[in-house]
Amino acid sequence: MNRPPSSPLNPRICILGGGFAGLYSALALAKINLLEQWQIVIIDKTDRFEFSPLLYELISGELEPWEIAPPYLQLLRNERISFYCDRVEDINLDARQVQLRDRGSLSYTYLIIALGLERRVPPHPDVLSFRRLADVERLNAELERLQHQPSLDISIIGAGASGVELACKLADRLGDRHQIHLIHRGSQLLPKFSPQTRKAAQRAINKRRIRLSLNTNVKGIQHQGDFQLQLQQQEKFFKETSHLVIWTAGTQVNPLIRRLPGGEQGQLPVTPELQLTRYPEVFVLGDLAATPLANSAQVAYQQAPHLAKNLKSYVFQGPLKPFQYRHLGEMLTLGIHRGVVHSFGITLNGRLGHLIRTLVYIQRLPTLKQSLSVFCHRLKRLIKWQ
């Protein structure tokens, strides 16, 4: 297989973002890397990969931080992949360079943009968010601080997957001490999920006496000792007091992407092969690709190996294939050792749903070594409980 004249013998593949799309692309590329001279570099602003679908298990104590947030250097120890813990400040597509805060300018031969969307900043600095490991640590610290409260009032803004999963975990952790209010501006719980999953989630919410308010907007938040929420439900305005407010609603655009050609709306135009329009040496994955697909880890998980094959084909002037997403189903945690899995018309609830969800996610951890470590640790704990 001949390399095209324009392609160097030692190409540098820069991957911006170490989430599902970025890390899994790097690992897939390392597996099909035909030349030792290929240099694969991942750049991320944090030093740990965070398997975000399992963050909720840290709240309940079902999992430990090392199981879902291993350091990149540990994961990549035996891989031909370099990792830079740095912040991307600029991308020059014409010069084929990225500007890093600490390392300065870095040239690339091929670029993979997988930075993802940024979390929406809560409207008040004391309101908690729930998207990263640091958010889990902050929430656990607040729960410890408030542990002597005889009754704990918690307001969760947003009834998408994150809000529902977090509400159920907190309800089971706190038991009878909680008064959890799930507030959603839309008219439907879990609007992007199947009716079967929504039904299972509604049952879990009702069983845990979680209060759900739909068609409700947060008009203002004040914090003086406790939180004072100003809410609007249709034409009705009312106030609510909470000890904690957690914001799980929405994301916002990475300002870096807005500065790129075609990125004014926060996403980048891509071909069906996931190449950036007008810049075929640049591939865009995950939330930043302007496609009709949902922003989910499942999409990024499937894009990664497809990208690796297409990039190899592009380097060696072979045919590229359009990405075709296959929806494999939905999984949610709905409390401690409880969950729901809906896939190919079959719905599994309760402990069985929890078990299947856990096993699937353990299998999808980045490396085989990490998967086996977590599986063995879980198995030992299960035997001990017996």
C-alpha cells in the first residue's frame, strides 16, 4: 500500500479532547497503526478520563472513583499514544497548528476535534452542577456538611437522564431524610427516551416520593443561608426554599468552535465520513459534529472505530465510508441496585436492569485491563456480600 506523496512518513495525529470520542479514537488508531513512526497525541485539560454514565454510582457508593476515573497516563501506559494535560486555546486550520496554553504551538498532520460541548454554567455560583468528577466530590462534601439536617430539601433542575438518575440515587442514599424536587421546563419527563423507559422512570420517581414539576421555569435563584428559588408554572409564580440546588439542565457551546469556519452555531459542518467541510485532514466527532444524531456517549463510542478506519483509508488514499449509527437501546440507573434497560423491544427493570447496565458499561471501559480490574473488584465485593 503506497503512501500519497503529500503525506509525511511520520504523521502526527492530534486529538483534541479525551472523552469518549477522543480517547476511544486514539485507542482504535493504535490498534490499526501500521507504521511505528505514526505519532498519536491526545490533549485534554484534565488528567483523568471520566466514564460519565457511571458518575451516579459514586454518589451511592456502589462504585469507587478509580473504577470510573482512571488517569490517562495509567490507561495509556502500554499504548503508543502520548498524552498532554493542557488547554487548547486556538486552532489554525490553514496552518495546521493548535495553540496550547502551556506547550505553545503544536503542528499536526491530521486533526481530530472531539472537545465536546461544555456544561451550562448555573445561574448562581453556589448552585451545584453534575457533569464531572469534581462535581461529584463537591456534592458529596455538601451532603456531609448537611448530614445533621433532620430533613434535607434538594431541588434538581432538569428532568433529562442526568436529573432523573441523580434524583433516584440521592433518594435512596438519603432515605426518609429527603425532600427532592425535580424541576423541568419541558412538558415531558425524559423527552428523548422511549415510552417504556419513561414509564419505568416515572414509577421509580413515584416510589421514592420525588416531587416532579413539569412546564416549570426557574426565573431566579438567591442564596442567603438556604436557597430561594423563584419558579414559574404557566401563569403562576411561586417561591421555594431548598438546602441544595443542583443544575443538570443543558450544555453550552465551546467558544473555541465558534471561531472556526462554519462553527458559528457551535457545531461544525461535516461530511458523512466525519470530515470537516473544506478541510479533509480534519475529522470532527461527538457533540461538535453537525449531524442529526443525539449528543450521547453511544454515538461517540460508535464513531471512534469508524473514524480510525476512515483516517487510515484517507492516509493511504483508500475509499472512505459514511458513518452509520446503530441505536442499541437505552440504559438508566434508577436508584441503588436498580435500573432499566430497553433494547430491541425488550425492557428489563429493577435489579436485572441494574446488573445488565453495569456489565455493559464495564465492558465498554477504555481498555481491557481496566474492564477486568473493575469486573474482578465488583465480583469480589459481590462474593463478600453473600
